[in-house]
Amino acid sequence: MKRTGKETHATDVRGFTLMELLVATVLLSLVMSSVYSLTHASLRTWRSVEGGVDMHLGARSFFTLFSHEYNSIVGRAEHLFEGDNKSITMFVVAQPMDLDEGEGSRLMRVTYSYNRSKKTIEREEALVTGALPTRPPQDEQLDRSRIKLQRRYKSTVAENVGQFEITYIWVPLSDQITPGLPPEPEPPIYKKESRERWGLPQGIRLEVEMRDPDNKEKTYQFNTVLPMRAQSARQKRDRLEEMMSAK
């Protein structure tokens, strides 16, 4: 028998019951509460250490830059090396920070100094455009007018610095030398200054105290000792003491 007309098939569509909706809502709330608690705890933990991380990164950046240029000191300018406990001036061959100078190492005078009012360590570079003056005789003054500089460029290399201290380390030659045996080590001489004509010390010590900008009571101490890689003439203790006591 052949069917005629259209047949309609009814589909049984069932929705969620009220109980199922309530259970799903409770489960979703628990999941969202757990996510919020975890996120909040993570942010709180990060904030508690964020200052310390910034301080360590800032100190590492400063020490890396300084040590790179310190290791690039020009030996023939050793009589021009000078500094005190808050600043240091050295002649180096390094890449200028002034990007307008392009790429490549240049002979520069570089000075690092501590700005007490701003609590920063600042760096100033100046390109040397002529020949450096040689060491004059002991009874003559050093003619600094012969140092031709141009393109001075100043920048801040460390912030939130509570204290900055430089110590210059001199290692005297031993007075007692026994053939076939290594010389007896001499106690180092620690000075808070290095004057022109003294030459290069055998090393320096940098001490930096950085303060959390959000908590002035929280400080971080960093220090390092850098040996002198450029050629530095060692002298006996009595000669060093005589040189350092001279006016």
C-alpha cells in the first residue's frame, strides 16, 4: 500500500532540571574561587620579592658594565688613573654608550660617580681625540690641557643607591725573596683614594647598598673585588708608603 502525505516525527527534547543547574553553578563557583585564590596568592608572592629581584638585576647590570670597562683600561694611561671613595676616572678602549657614535671601540675617558642627592651612580664618557700626555718628570706638573676631549655623554647606571664605596687595593712586593721559593705574600694596602701618577692599583673593591623604593628600611648589600688586568707596576711597601704620603 502506497503512503501519501507527509509524516511528522516528534523529537523528545529534554532540558536541565533545576537541581542539575544548581549543582553546575556550585561547581563553577568553586572552580572560579580556586582560580582567584591561586592568582591572588601568586601576585602577592611576586610583589613580596619583586623589589629584591629589581635590586639584584640593577646591581648586576651596573657591575657588568663597570667590570667590562675596568678590564679595558689603557695601560699607557696609568698615570692618569685617579679616584676617591665615591668616584673613579679611567681611560679605556670600549664601545661608547652614546649610540650616535656608531659601533666600534673608542678611546674614552670614563668617570663613575655617586650622586648623593639623587641616590644614583652616574657615568660620564668623553671621547679622546688626541694623543694622551706622557708621564712627566717627578718635579713637573701634569699638563692636563693636552687631553683633548669631545662628545661628553652622561647617563645614570644605577638607581636607589643608598651607599657607594670604592676601595683601592695595592699589593706590595715582598722584601724577602728566597731563590727557588715563591715570595712571602705581603698584606695589601687599602686606600680610599688613588691620585694621578700613583699608577694602577692591583685591584679595587666596590660596595653598593641599594634600597627598596617601596620600603626605605629594606636594603640590599652588594660588593665585589676586581683584579687589575692592565699592566700595573708593583712596588715595595716603603716605596708605596712614601708615594702615598707625599703631598
